Amino acid sequence: MTQPAISLTLVLRIETPNEPGAFGVLANAIGDAGGAISAVDMHTVARTRVVRDVTIGVASDAVADDVRKAVESIEGARIIFAADSTFLAHIGGKIRIEPKIAIKTRQDLSTVYTPGVARVSMAIAADPGKAFQLTIKRNTVAIVTDGTAVLGLGDIGPLGALPVMEGKAMLFRQFADIDAFPICLDTKNVDEIVETVVRIAPVFGGINLEDISAPRCFEIEDRLIKALDIPVMHDDQHGTAVVILAALINAARVVGKRLEDLQVVVSGSGAAGTATIKMLLGAGVRDVIPVDRAGALNRTDRYENPHWRWLAEHCNLENRRGSLREVLAGTDVFIGVSAPGILQPEHIASMGRDPIVFAMANPNPEIMPDVAAPVAAVIATGRSDFPNQVNNLLAFPGIFRGALDVRASRITERMKLAAAYAIAEIVGEDERSPEYVIPSVFDVRVVDAVAKAVANAAQEEGVARRSPGKIEGEDAIDRVSR
């Protein structure tokens, strides 16, 4: 198996001759092309022609194309209309804004708008902190992107990125009850992105940076953290790092090794790789070897990239040099956030006892799990069709939920470490196994556990401005009444 399993539902409106056996010919052609008919609905019937809506399950876009070609090749058959479930789900966008209060009377209108709203506006103008109680700011996150590093698609621009950001907004709402809105910026200029986010920040309680290419993403995040007093997190960096650490905590327990004793090779030194390395070091892993296309980053070579210089100075204790294959020998863990197909079974076989392999490249990993299985003790990927899916969805909803609950001024390393350990602890000692080192994204315990851990860490570090134990609205009532 080399391609990701993608389940699509194709809907074809097909006209065929109204004669015995015509539908059988159609059904056989669809089946031979790899489609599975799940429903047939009659649209119109005439004396010589029949039009049906045929719902067909297909494994990929390529199979969908084969099905269309097979239907079109049937003598007398014609496709009138074609759609698939993914595009149908996106018609008109996937999110919308709805009021929390119905406006049915003049009194309702006077309360939520003029003249009643003036009292609330003046209260906030006198004390800006009241915006957290009296506006959407308390529970709203901006999902900011420039569309330069979208999923596995690369630089597809702000409009191309918009459906992905809408999906992210859905996840915030569904999993953490956070209102999020996509902000897709038509600029790649670091100064312009930072300035724009700073200008719109008054509306939001947090900023989730998304799909911004390296190395610009590092500077953008750093500058926004310094400029704003609300949580800012680039999820591609830190969400990935948190979940990788959570999975590694349990994988190390499965093979009977301590984090601090692990020698870890990280393939890929971009945004996710750099953040992962820093998080591993923060968690106590003493020896991490960063590897990029040119080989292991080391203290002998010289690098123009300041992030590579930092990695070279703080990692690779033995100052190993060479290719990925060469530096893997004898190590404990491979973490790939790089490119598909670069890891081979013989590379894993050269590693130490019970090697751990996290092949995170998406949609095609550095090595397929079924290929790695004979030589690896624990395997994880970013895919949903194999055990141990390392998915950012386990991290970012709970991290922002916890940060918003205590009105944190920023997200610290300690808060991210707390999130990783909270995710890891969801998998109990009696459940932990090579195929279960990370909980499912649909495990309802995850968001609450992460939110509580993050909120507690924020309070311990002194970046929380509110107690999570307060009843919603209680502090608003107290302060407005003063």
C-alpha cells in the first residue's frame, strides 16, 4: 500500500437508453472501474430514455476519473451531472456566524444595539479588560495564514487556503467550543503580516498561525508573541511537537526506555522539525540529531540559516556527520517530518534495540507502516488508516481552550509540555501497547485533560489573568457593577 486511503462519494446523473439490460451494463462498467454503487434514484423516465442519480463509492480521485470514463464509453450513455461528496460539503463554505440572542422585539433591538449597546461600549472604553467579558473576544481565535505551506499542497495562496482554514475553524468549535474565524492574508511580507494581525487582534482572544512557510513563520510568531498580550501559537510547529512528544512518552514506556536515555534522529529541520527538537530537549531528551537534505547538522559545518546554527549548537552531542542512513546506526528513535520514501527497512534494522519509528510526512510517510513493521518495535504516522495517528487535533483545541479559560497572556513551553503529558496519560498503563501509544482524536477525554493541564501550567507560570474555577459571566457581573 503506497497511497493514502481516501473515501469519496461520487454522484452521477446518468442518461441511458430505456431498454432491458441497460442498467446492468452500466453497473458492470462502474464496478469494473473500481466504483461501488450505494444508491440509485430515478430522476426521469421517458419512452426511450431513463435518467438516474447513481451514488458511487470510490477510493480516490483517480478511481473517480476511471468511473466517469467507463460510463462515458458505454454506447448511448451520457453523464448529465457529476459531483462528489467533498465538493458538495464545501458549497457556500463550511462555517457561518449566528447570533446568540434572538431579536424579536423593539426592546431586544434596543438592548443589543442602539441605544443600549452604548453603555457597554463606554464601559469597555473606560476599562479595556471588560472586552473579555462583554464581547466575543473571550472565546474567539483568529486562524491566520498566507497560504504558503498548506497541508501537502505548498504555496496555493490565500484563497486556496481558505477551505482548509474553514475546516480548522470547524474543529475549534466542534472539539473545544471555541469560535474561530479564518483570516487569509494576501501578502507574504513578514512586516505586513505582523502589522495586520496586530491591527485585528482586539477582536480575538488568541491567534492560531497556520500553514505559513519556514523560515518566515519563526519570525512572524516571535514578533507577534512580543507585540500581543494574547496567546499566539503556530500550530504546524507546536501542535505537531506536542503530539509527537506525547506519542514518544508512551512509545518509550512500551520499549522500556527513559526519555533522557533516548538518542533521537529527526529528519527535517523546518518549522515542525525545529519545534519538535526544542520540545524534546525541553522534555529531557539529551541527544537529538537533526538531519536535513545535506545530512546531519553538526558543529563542524557552517550554516547561513540561523535556525540551523541553533540546532547545530544545541544538538548532536557526538557531532555525527553524514547521511540519514549513516547517522541512524545505533540510535533509538527516528522522527520524520520530511519527505516520503526516504527511510528503508535496512536503515531501521541498523538502529538500536526496539527501534521507534515516527514517519510523519503527509500524505505519504517516510516509510509505510506495513514495510517498517518487521523491523520496528513501535510505528506512528500522521495517517488515519494505520494505528498510532499523530494528529495536531489532539493538541490545539485543548491548548487554546485552557489558555482562554484562564485568559493567558501567552502560551509557554511549560504549557505545551503539560499538554503533551496530558495527552500521553489518556492511554492507561493497562492499555498501552505498540499499536496504542496515542489516543484517538475522537476520545472525548482529550480536550478537557489538555485544557486543565494547560490552565494549571499557565497559573503556575504567572501568565494567567483569571481563575478557571469562576462561573462564566461571574467576573463580568462583578466588574460591571463596580
